[in-house]
Amino acid sequence: SSYIRDQVPDHLCKAVVSLIGPSHAEEVILRQLTALNAVSADEEAARTVQKLFSNSYFRVYTNTDVIGAETGVAVKNIMAIAAGILCGLGQGDNARAALVTRGLAEMTRFGTACGGKAETFLGLDGVGDLMVTCTSMHSRNFQAGLAIGRSRNAAEFLRNNTKTVEGIAACRIVHAEAARMGVSMPITDAVYAVLFENASVDQTIDALMHRRLKAEF
């Protein structure tokens, strides 16, 4: 939304509202139950969008934490690639639960460092979006990770991919920004190494599992 505000003249742009959260279009079009957020710094505009889109199967909340919400829905795509890789390797529910939980910790650290609110990452644009994109075959990011995990290398996927996989570009940017800000993001770093440094999937996961032991909180 910051890019839209930068590009659209003030007299043509009263407010920017992002309608974002855990929602696959494949389910929305079938009118399956969905809840997400109308996100805007302009609370009145967010409420307007909320009223326009809410109905019996599509429930819209409002959120004014633009940085937190938009950061969350970007970082979750990186975690979805990681989740797909684990699934492609034949790992089970334990691994995915650990990935989603530690991914949420990374998302929160990064998002709050950018200026977002910690509570946002416990909501629809944090843990909600993270859960749906890390568990669903509707997710292009999960599908990308699945292909990489099955081949145990990203090179073939990157050569042949024709779909939009937002997590690939997000990983490059988030990895660089986290390094610049000194934010620890080991899962993001691991996905970056696999995607852009031709790192071995198996060796990268092994390195993650053998990081220095520490308390969770």
C-alpha cells in the first residue's frame, strides 16, 4: 500500500485499504466460510470496505496496523515454501507444526522491527494466514516448496516454473532487510540459501536442527 500511496497523487487517493488474510480464491468463489481483514491507516475507510464485503460466508474485520499486517502476509509466503519443502521430503505433522510455530516467531520479530504491532501477528494476517498457506495445496508457495523438496534442489524448479510464487521475491527482500536490521530469521535464511545459493535441502535442514540450543522464550 505504501507504493500505491507513493504513486497515486494525493488528490486522487483518499485512502488505501488492503483486503488481506487467510483466503484462497478457490474457496471464496464456492462461498465457503472465510474471514480476513480490511487493513488501512484510515479506520473509516477500513470500515467502509468491511461493510461492502461482509456477508453470510465472508466475514471482514478491520485492522489499522498496516505495517504489521502487510509484513505478515509477505513473510508467511516464505514459510509456506519451507512447509512445502518439508512435505516434499516426506516429513510429517510434527515438522510442519514446528515450522509454523517458529515461523510465527520470525514473522513477529521481523514485523515488530519494521514497526508493526506484536498482536497483529496473532491475528488473521499473522497466524491465520500462516496456517492456511502452510497447509493447503491451493497455495502456490506451498506447491513450489513441495516441488523443491521432492527434487531436493531448487535449481530445476526455478528453471521451469511459470507460476507467480510471491515467496521467492519476498525471501530475497526480507533476507536482506533482516540482515540490515540485525533480526534473527534462521528459517528465512535457510530458504534463501536453498533458493539463491544452490544450497542442499538436506544439509540446510540439518544445519537448522543443529543450531545452538536455547530457551523458546
